[in-house]
Amino acid sequence: MKRKVLGLVLLMVLMIGITKNVYANERVYYTTPNGIELTQKEYNFLNGFFGKGYVDIMTQDQYNEYLEDDIFNKEVTTVSYTEPGLALLNPNMPRSDTHTTQAKTVQIGKVCPPNYCLMNITNTWHGNPATRSWDNIGAYLSGVTYLSHVATIVSTDNYSYSFNNLKTASNGVGNSVDLPDSGSNLIITMAIKVSKGGTVFGSYQHAMNDTTLAVSQNYNFDIVGYGNVFDYYGTAIGVYDGMNGVDITV
């Protein structure tokens, strides 16, 4: 009788061990280069919100903060604008004929814990741009305070690139990104943290001709600027395509 009881106990322990191992294997969907173990839900959220490539540069402190603030269970709100074709937006602006059939979508999204909002501004190319140079992505802030830059990622089918050419002011934040010479399915995402209580305007501006990092930073932040964000001056005037922007309350 004792042997049967002992055998039953060992079987139960073995079954519990197997169950734990199966659960662990299901839970750890992806391990980042920084050793952060992600569930499938977390992995999908991070890729969807921040864009491809962010999970591989995310720090342990950032992940811990997302867990503490319950980011992965918060509702994400987005607003988007799809450009019908560059030449159709403003026929009075000089535009490259090679872009007339291209289209792209700019989107702004938010997820808001109690004390701040995590924002993303994303531009998705639906074709391959003929010009690949220094583009701008950024936000004009009305009634909110810029807290920090999380990441700006440019991704293609095969690669992801991180950029930190930030320009900040009391009313905005922008970044310059150099589009890679090759690769399809271009997606550009900028993520920032802001305070609550106002409106965030998001914009992506594409250089129609080859330009430089220095030229791409010739702008101020202004609600009447391109996409309600970028007010270009000097050698940057006439370089960018003037795509409409998006906005969202926080």
C-alpha cells in the first residue's frame, strides 16, 4: 500500500513538473538580445506599437516600466491619414513626377497609463520611394509636455535602423532619419512619452531630393507648418513634400 501511495505521489510530482515546463515554453515566446523574455502577447504589442526592431534594443528598465504600468493590457488608440498621391495634395508645390503614383500612410497612436502617455508616430510606405535621403518624423505639442524619446526605428524587409538625431523644443520634438538605399516595405516609427491634458500632432515629411542631415534639421515647430509640425527655413524650404499630418488628444 505504501508503495502505491509513493508511486502516486511521484507521478503527481512528475505531472506538475511537465505542466510547468509546458507553461514556461508557452510563456516565453521570444528572448531579446538583452535577455528579456517576452510572451507572445508582449512581443506582438511591442512590434505593433513601436515597429519592427524595437524589441531588440529595448532595455530591461523600459520593459520593467511597461510591466509596472500595465502597458500590455491598456487600450491603444490610433488615428491615421493615407496620402492618395503626392501630386494630388498641393498642385502648387514643386514635386517630383516620379512620386506621383506613390502613397504612404502616417498614423499617430497612444497608450496611456495614469501619469503619462506613450505615443507613436508611424509612416508606412506602400511603395518604394524613388528618393531615399534624410526624412523627418516628429510631433507638435499643444498643452502637453515632452518627457522623453523612447526610440525611432526605420525598418525594411530585412533590416532595422535606430536614429537619434533629435531636435527638441518646449512645443515639439523631431528626428531626422536616413532612408536605407535598398529594401522594401519601409516603415518609420518614432515613440515618445508626453504628459496628459492636450493634443499631439504627428507628421512625417519626405525629402523629394537628396539632402543632408544638416538641411533636414532646418525647422522649427509650428502648428501652421508641414503636417502641423515642421516649419522649414533656409535650405530646407522646398525640399519636403508637405504631407498632411494627424493629431490625437491625450
